[in-house]
Amino acid sequence: MKPSVFPRAVVMMAAAMALAPWALAQSIRGEITGSVFDEGGAAVPGATVTATCSTTGLTRSTVSGSTGSYRLSELPVCVYKVATTMQGFKTVNRDVQVAVSTMTKADFKLQLGQLSEELTVEAATPVIEFSDKLNSYVDQERINEMPLNGRDFNALLSTVPGVQRAPGGGFLSINISGQRNTSNNFMVDGISNNDRYYGGIAMGETGVVGLIATVVPSDAIQEFTVQQTPGAEFGVKGGAAINIVMKSGTNELHGSAHYFRHDDWMDAKNYFTEKAGGDKPPLKNQQFGATFGGPLIKD
């Protein structure tokens, strides 16, 4: 290699390595957007909008623009207390939930008064992202409350429109929006989690009898979204993008314990897969464990 070419090649390689994490990682955060108006419906520019996460103490602020609009981007998943303040108006508070890869819209209507006076309005829930994608959101309540066979979070995908699981379970049993069951793109905290051999999910692969072979603990999952027509930024595959966000630490100590038992005597014969005169396959699945979490550093 010529001496003049060598430094140029080194610079190009360094730039490629620096950009690689940005190209591979996908968003595991959300954003809050909206507008600030007065009682007459006129835009209020210069209002301060502050979002505070109640579990971690994270605070993010911005100022509304000339049209009264504001935007708080790259917010970790949390239920935020959002306060809007402006001289000559009462302070307005509302709880706003931020979900993974989702835009939450929260508008504020200010009333004349003192800053020390506070008003609290109803909460805003996550809405479908403003794009041509179909984005389905599975929240913490469904993860905690719905019964899961083998504690397999993949069973929650059945609650999403357009998802079909092959009768009897087994490998590669999830089809989304008519795509092949090898076309799904699984991510954990934005990092690829695809099985390069079978084509399904790597950590959480479904076993032969429909139970998971490697566990992604449902206790550790905060929430996830399913983008059935994802953008090109996801790459890898052309099917749906399933983006799983794991729980993070909070300021409070917390924990849980569980014991789940699934035996064959509780199961009915599968109409689609049983052989003539065949019996139910023997199954004794017992799962138990506990979790514990808390702050490494408060706030």
C-alpha cells in the first residue's frame, strides 16, 4: 500500500467502526410531543415543559416553540410526571406514559394565574406512532397478568392483531401479517436476538413440545412492541420487528417469587396434531424462582 493511501484507509476504517454501534442498535426509548395553548386556544411559546420519571428521578426539560409545540425525545420507558410552567399562568401537571419506540402525545391548556397554583389533568396513554407503520404495544400489565404457557413471552404475541401461532407449537410457530415464520426480527434492548440457524428468536426459542428451550424471563421484561411493517433502519429481515425492553433499576427495593406447574393431566388432546388413537404426550413442567432489584445509585 502506498504511504499516501495508508492514512486514508486508517481514517475510513476508524469512521466505520465508530458508526457501527449507531447502525446496529435500534431505539428502545420513546418520546413525548404536544402543544401548549392558553384558554382561548392560542399558542403559548416559551413555556417550560419538564418531564420527571417517578421511579428513577430522571428529569428532562424543553421549551415550547413559536407555534406552542414541544418535543422530548429519547426518553427511557417510564410513567413521567410532566409539568408545564409559564409566567402569568398556573402550573399544569399530568402523568404521561412513555413506551418503547412509541410517540405519546400530550397537549397542555394553561389557565391565567400564579405559578404557585397547580392543576392536574388526566393521564395520556401511548398512541400509535405517527408513521405508515403498524405498531402494536404490549405493556407491563399484560405481561404480568396474562397466563403464559411455560412462561414464554412469545405467547403474548398472540394478543397482537395479525399474529398466528401454528397449532401444536413447535419450532418456528409464529407468523406475523402473512410473513414466513423465519422473517421475524427479534431484538432485546435494541440488540439483534435472531437465531441464525433456525431463523427464529435466539434467546427464547420455542422447543419441540411448544415450551421454551431458553428462557427470556417474563419478570425481566418491561414491555415490547411489534412493528409489522418496519422501516429500513431495522434491516436483517423484511418481516415484523419485535423490540423487547428489559427492566432497569429504580429507586425502590422490589422483588417477587413464583411457582408455576403444568402437567399433562391438565391438557386436552390437540385436535390438529394427534395421531389416530394416540395419547397425550407426557409433560411435567415445574418452574420456580425469585427476583430482587433496587438502586445501584439513587436517582
